Amino acid sequence: MSTIRPARTALYVLAASASPAALVIRRGPSKWWHFLLWNRDTGMVEPGSWFHGMVYPAECDISPRGDFFVFLALRGCGAPPAWTAICRPPFVRAVAFWPQDCARYGGGYFDERLPVVWLNIPADTITPHLSERLPIEFGYQEERGQFFGSLTERLRRAGWKPEKKGASGRWVLPSPDRKWELLLEFPATAGSPQPDPAAPGHAGGGEYAVRQRGDTAPHAALAGTEWAGWNSKNLLSLAGEGTLRTARPGNPQESLTALDLRALQPGSSRQLPRRSPAARVPHP
């Protein structure tokens, strides 16, 4: 008798750079996507919208304070078949909406210095539908094919730096207290030193590890991690294998808090605890 294995749950995390907020985009089952807002400092999770269709996480982004996000979606049927939207996380109700005939372009990137979202949409595109006045401006492609928000730009904005000057295959992110650092290594790409465009932690993407700063000992690989970052308490924030976790950098395999999202089905997030099982996240 064959054993039915549960479908793999993929997690994509968009972390705000000026707040502990992070938007978790969870895929599964099949073409279902679930949006959740994760406070990396408190462990609080706010479940949001379910969406059936296709979402392109590499073309999505969250604003520095975590109050808006931009995403590219495709349903393939209906009118329009695809669109770019700006929403308030963790819900996909659009406050700004650009209908598209395909998903070959779209999505965008929030500027770290200016209240601007740079959109991968031609400047001569249709005027957006707005449901409210927004405190951000819209920037468009001056030339068709121009692209905003490459993985390299996103890594730099989050505080990652190439481990060696002039190289970009291995990146380092120090903890807020500068005692530890995360490493993100991308597979070598023939003829190009640039990171693979696939999202870190996913097929063709990078692998994470952690080490004490200045330590020459082998670093600890974070197996199964699809995304890693720091919270303001110098603890690791980790996403992978369908679970959101917090851990000490010296013992990343032991979770201080953990929230398993694998069993969620459309509509089931009403039973999801809004806080990770541990009531408090202790200081290391």
C-alpha cells in the first residue's frame, strides 16, 4: 500500500527593514497561497488572506515600516488575468491596483530612502485604481524591460554585505550586537558572479549558516532554512520546512518559539494561534 505524503509547504519571508514586521507568504496546497504577518520580536502572528492562483514572491516587497506590500499575481482567467497591487499586510485587498494582460512584468520594490515604490511596469501603463490616498509615490520603468528590485539590491537593503569585496556569491549579515553573523552562500553560476535569482532557501537558491563573529571554527549550517534573519533581541528568526522559529545563534537547532504552519488549509487559519507556543522569548 502506498503512503500519501503531505504536500511540501514553502515559506517566503519579506522582512521590513525599519520594524520587526515580516510578511510570510506560504504556498500550499497546490495553487493556494496564504499571507501572514509575523512580528519577529514578539512571535505574534496575524493570519490574513488566502489566494488561489499564482503569486511571484521574487517580485514582491514590503515597505520599510511594514505597513504596505506590493505583489504580482496571476489567475489566468477572468478580467484581468494578472495584476500588480499594493496592499496592507497580511491582506490582499488592493489599495492600489494595476491590471495586466500577463505576468511577464509587474511587481516592484520599495525605496529605502524615499517614500517611493519602484514598479516593474512601463511608464505608459494604465493609471492605477486607487481606493485611498497613499503616503507613497509610484515610480515606473523609463524604458521597457528595465527592472527594479534585483536580489542583490534587496540583500544590501536588508544589511547583507558580500563577504569579500567585489564578490557576491557569499553574503554576511551581522547580528545587532555584532557578536554573531549569518552567512548566505549562493551556488556558483557559470560565467557570472551574481547571485542566482531564485529565492534563498528554494530550488537553486542559497544556503544559510551562522557563526560567531571573528571565529575561525566551521560555521553551523542551518539545514532546511528557507529564510533567516535577526530580531532586535539578537536572536535568529528562521523560516523553513513549514515552520517559523526563533533560536539562539549558539544553538540554532533548539527553538525558543516555533509555529508550525504545515497543516493549514484554506480557511483553517482561524484556529491558528496568534502567538508562538513559548509565552516569552528570553534574552540570550
